[in-house]
Amino acid sequence: MTDVPVPPATENRLIAERRDKLQAIRKQGPAFPNDFRPNSFAGQLQREFSDRERWTVEAIEGAQRSVAVAGRVMLKRVQGKVSFVQIQDYSGRIQLFVHKATVGEETYNAFKGWDVGDIVGTEGSLMLTRTGELSVRVKTLRLLTKGLRPLPEKWHGLADVERRYRQRYVDLIVTDATRETFKKRSRIVGFMRAWLEAESRGFMEVETPMMHPIPGGATARPFATHHNALDMDLFLRVAPELYLKRLVVGGFERVYEINRNFRNEGISTRHNPEFTMLELYQAYASYIEIMQLTENLLRDTAEAVLERTALTWEGRVIDLGPTFRRWALAEAVQHHNPELDAAALRNVESLRSYCDGRGITYQHSYGWGKLLLEIFEKTVEVELLQPTFITHYPTEVSPLARACDQDPELTDRFELFIGGKEIANGFSELNDPEDQEARFRAQVEAKDAGDDEAMHFDADYIRALEFGMPPTGGLGIGIDRLVMLYTDSASIRDVLLFPHMRPEH
């Protein structure tokens, strides 16, 4: 069942009726009391007394368990002198058994005027109904918050997608699946923190600035702002990478941050202007060790949170259990584009011609590396269903990654793809300050040539490298996309509590 929109005229009438009720309540005393304290929660009680062989009607009556619970009224059935109410708190739902003779005529009459959506507090003892439903036999009942707006007429989940995103508070009230998605997200992030900080791994969580004088750490277009007191322009961070690696220089050899990043780019089912990343750095590790760490982390997280490694995402079965495939980017491109021979993969004119024939857009300033990446993104990425590490990205598109010893035009870098989407990015970090300076200058030239996503020159970061950074491996995992995978969510907006949207007007 889905929500049925309430006509505006009807909604306005219902709101007016509820406001009238609120005014009547105000005349009797405090309308929004804050002195009720629950000592039990619905979901916990349901789990504790779920064993019906043990907890029979007689056993629960004999236990004489007194509870105080509070929650939002989700269902209300008045049957003469007896009423049944279902309330919902953060943990789940539980039924209230309200008898006029127990709560008193005054309270019972007031209760009959309360509405679905109101928040109540009650004290009583646990019981089982004749249908076997755990309930609270109400002794006292109080209205704690009067809801002025009606909930959707059928509260089994919002079908209006835009309303789900704009009014997440309503979505969370009425949609069980939405609440479960965000509970899983919390457990995923919590497990990843504990996994990294385990004694055997020894990572330390840190915080780095969100406002940067120079946008760096990723090839992306930044958001700009201005600091009035300092009279200087600042940028919301596109990545924390350069600050985290400064910490590695300083001797914090295993650091991570779960951070919000901001990129002034398009919005899609996979992109939001602000998003969450896990970024980590481990000294004395290469991209090989970081790939293995990534694989272990994702597999262990699935087992811990979902209790399985075989998942379904957008109707396709994905298994995190087997060893993840490792595949060089050039090999993957050639496999899916057999018309390109090995020589063409590094020939600018050949790649331009191929892009023209396939309708792949590019800028004239692109070298063979960026052209090859464009072809990969348009022809290969979507085909990578099972977990696949794509390795050895061109140096041109990897300004912070260490060059391969065997081929300096490639880097010791990987990206992890699952379900045709990029989930993670990692590499052996470039710790040669002279090489890094040269690459920054190449990025500046690309920016001057019209590449809005090219990096700026960060002189202080070069200075940090000149003090010496140990060989280091780094990793970034998109938390939002990972949660999409683990919750079978088709859009990034489904796993963001408050996704960005155009103003309602």
C-alpha cells in the first residue's frame, strides 16, 4: 500500500481542526509537557518477549512487568469503553490497551479526541491480547505533543519520491524501509570505524579543515566562499587528501577521516553536491596492500552488518565473497573495444578518431591518458558488475599517484567498481616532491587551457613533502555508494537523509 495524497482543501480543514484542539488543550495547562521519561522501548520489548512458547499469557501476567513507553500514535481503534492504540518510537512499534475504567473517564474522553500522529506517553504493565500481540495495559496516558499536520492517509510508505526527499521527517515516520536504510548506514559506518581502529590495524581517526585556501586532493570543481574577517576567498574541500598526507609527514603513519566533501558538479542518481568519504593513509604500504585492505574491509562489513556477502543491487546478484578481480585499465578498454589495437591506446590522434566515431566528447587539450579514461568511462565501467579493481591509470589523470617503476606514464593506482559504479579509489602515494611539483605545474597548465577540474598548485604541500613522507598507500571509499550497494538503493538520494533539491517554489 502507498500514500494517498490528501487534497489541499481537506488538509487545510484537518489542520484547522487540530489547531482548534490545541487551543483547547492550552486552556487546560501546558500544551507541550516535557516531564515524561520512558524507561522502555517498543522494539526492545518486542524482542525480549518474542518467544511465545516461553512468554505465554500467564507468564507475562505473572511477570508483572511495569513499563513507561512513549511514541507517535500510528493506529487508533476506539471500541466503546476499550481502545487499541499502536505507537511507534525509534526502535519499533507496540500496542496500547486502553480501558476507560482504568485510565478514568476524563482521560478517556480526552484520548478519544487525540489524532493519529500525536505523541503520547503511557505507563502500565505488559500483557498479551487474545490474538497474541504484546501490549501495554495502560494505567496512565498523557498527550505529550499535538501533531498539527495529518500523516499520509495510508502510512505504509511514501510513494511520492519527491516528497520522500523533501519531507524526510514524514518519510521516516511512515516508511519502515527508509528507517532501516539509515539504521544500516549508521551500523556500516560504525563497523568500519571499529575495523580500522582494531589493534591489529592501528588506524587513528582525525579531523581536517573543511574550508581550504586552495582546493586540492581531487580533480573536481570546488564551491567558493569568502571569509570576511580575513578578507580572503576559501573553498569547501573537494577532498581531505593533502591534509591527511601532511599528517603522515608529521609521523601519524595510519590515519583516516570519515568526511563530507563538496564538489560543484552535476546531480544524478550517483552524485550529490556534498557526499561522505572514508579516506585513509597507511605508511609503508603500496596500492597492492591497500587493494587487499579495501577488499577485506568491504567483505567484513557486509558479513557484520548484513550477515551475508551475496547481495542484490538493482536486480543483479553481486558477491563480495570471492577474491576481487584485478584488471589493468588498458586491458579492460581493449577487451571491450577490440577495434583499438595496443598501439592506438597511446596515440592521441587514434583515440580522438575513436571518440569521434563513438560520440564520446573530449577537449582538444586532452592527452592520450585522459582520452583513454573517457573511453573507459563510456564503454567499460558499466560492464563491471562483480567487484573489479581497475589498475594502472595514466599519469595524466592521476596527479597525486606514484608512477610505475616499469612505465612512468602509468601509475600505481586502482579504482574499485561494483555493479558498474565506482566505489573506491586508491594508490601508492607520490612522495617525490620534485615529481609532485612538476605534476602540479602540469595541472595548472591544464587549468589555464580550460580544464575546470584540474588542480591548483599547493606550495605548502610541496614543502611538507620536502621534509620527507614515507612510502604510503592511500584509499578513498564513497560511503554513500557503499550504502547504496548494501541496501539495494537505486539512487544516492535514498541513502542521504537530506539530499540537495531545487527550492519547492
